[in-house]
Amino acid sequence: MQKVLYTMEEAADLLSVGRSTVYDLIRMRLLETVKIGRSRRVTAAALTELVERLREQEAA
């Protein structure tokens, strides 16, 4: 079963960037998160959308 939610560290690993870059993407509203209790998680869909958006920007 594929994960639906990722921690910031897991998201950073999946994107091959540092954890601080993930937080920067969130601050710039380029990466959407959800809050569960006191924790923030990144959805798998948000990661896919970010990569697609970056690919479209590069192609333009």
C-alpha cells in the first residue's frame, strides 16, 4: 500500500532536497500540507502537483 501522507523528512527525501527546502516551498505556498493534530504532513498528491508545476515552468 502506497503512503498518502509524508513527514517533512520523507518529502525531502522523495524530492531529493533538504528539509529546509521543503519548509521554504511550504512558506512560498508551492507545496500544500495538511495538519493532523499538532503535526504537519505533505500529501502524495501535493508532491506530484509540485513536480508537474516545476516541469511545466521549465518547459515554458
